[in-house]
Amino acid sequence: MKKILIIVPDGGMLFEAAGIADILMQANRLQMEGVVSPRYGITLATPQLHPVIHGQSGLNLLADHRLSDIDPRAPCDTILITGRGLDEQEGTAVVDWLRLAAPHARRIASICGGAMLLAQTGLLDGRRATTHWRLLETLQSTYPAVNVESGPLYIQDGPIWTSGGVTSGFDLTLALIEEDYGFTLARNIAQDLVMYLRRPGGQLQFSRFNLKQATASGPISALLPWILQHIADDLCVEKLAEQVAMSPRNFTRVFTRETGVSPARYVAEARLAAARERLEQTTDSLERIAEHTGFGSSINLRRIFEKQLHLTPGDYRQRFHCRKMA
């Protein structure tokens, strides 16, 4: 039996830990010929001093142990850490415990923001990793030794696994089961729980890019809404610089300083956001959407979607369109 420890903070989304535990328990329930004992023994631990974990939904979860009462040097197959809800003191306690426990665990995995805690331990240094799409830039800027990837729902790099936002922890759990007991069991669990064994696309299909705002009022601040209103026009640096009466070189420097991104990246993200909105809320053809959002053709639109979101515009529309379009 493989011992699985799930560390759950106060104030987080309890269905992350509860869902993972249910998936693992389904592996115990689906007995195969010749298998008698449970495949997994699951323990929930909280870094709080009290055993009751309060979720942000108002529901509560009773932990098996306080993390401080568990010997970090005791052998454990897998440690799973969720990171939402931890305050600084609790986070430090978890990081210190993980540093001691890591040599005694076969593998360690993080769910969503738990990757920030793994990064603090140094376990992610030099490794590929991911986290919730809202935290990707923070993870990379705070821990430059980590090779952050934005697209995958989960990543395995040696004994360390990281997953994207929230329910991607379920995808990771199925992958752990497949590694432990093979494809057939993981597939059967996925089918019983009406889940994808391999969910199509990455986590960026769920992201909502917040276009950067200028840090000060002035010509750049006034230019940003103008760009959104003229998204189908030629928005090269020269044209944008002309709009605010600057030289292209000075414009690029000022724009990047005040928004944190280059003019080219801002335009690209604005066009992608506009195309996604039209796919969600209109029945316009892909050619028409490409024309009205500055991509020029449906071929370019498809190329950008596959590169940035890891799915086609048609797939995106099918998954996220307004119900009135059905």
C-alpha cells in the first residue's frame, strides 16, 4: 500500500483535496484479480494548530493530523501540497517541513499555488514546473531558477510533479495512478468518474489575459483604449508611435516602461482577447473574426490559437461559447 499525504491549508478550496482523495479511493475500490489490500492509504494534514480545515466555501474538512505532529523523516510514498489560503507563517512552516521530508518521499507533487511552496524549498530549482495560470509570471520572476511552463495541465520532472490551477490536480492524480498501477486502472477510474484520462488542451485555454494598464496618465494611457478600438488596423510600432507623436525608438521604450510589456506583445494579446470574445459571443465565421481582430485570415487565427492556447479556434468556441449560440 502506498502512503499518500495531502497537506491542506485553511481557507482554500476544499474540493481540490477532497477530489484527489476520492480519485485515489476509487483506485482502492476497483479491485483487480489477485489484489486484496488497498492500493493507497490517504492521510490529510493541516498546518494549522486545530484539526478543522475551514474552506472558503464555508464548508469544513476534518484533517487526520496536524502537520507538526507528523515526523517528516517517516517514509512516505507521495506528498501532495495545495497552497491556497496559507499565510506567511504557515507557509514557512510547510516549507521547513517539506525540506526535511523530501529525502524520505518517493515523489512530491503540488496542486495549483502549491508550486510556490515547492519553489521556496529549492526542490524546483533547475526543474520544469507549472502552476495556476494567474501565478505563472510571479513564479518565474520570484524564482528564476525554475523553468516555468505555461501550457501543460501538469508536469513531471523526475520525482517532482506540479500542476496548474485547481482541477488540473485531478489530471495529475490520474497520471500518478497510471504511473503506479498502469493504464487500465487509470482509464477505468476516469471512465467511472466521467473524467478525461487525457484532457484535451492545456490550462491556458481557461486563462483570461488582463491587458496591462499604463502606470501614469499621459499619451500611453490614452493610446491603450485607442488600440482596442482599432484592433483590426495596422498596429505596427511606427503607426503607434505616430499616433502619440513619438519616435519609434522612444515610443517603444516609454510604452514598455509604463505597461511592462512591449507594444508588439500588447497588440498580440489584445487581438487574441478580442478573438476569444467573438468566438464566445458571436456566430461569426472564423474568416470574419480573423478580419475584425487583425489576424487577417483564419489560417493565421488558427496558428496563433494553437501556439498560445494549444487548441483550435473551433475547439475553443465549442467549449466556451454562449449557450444561446447552441
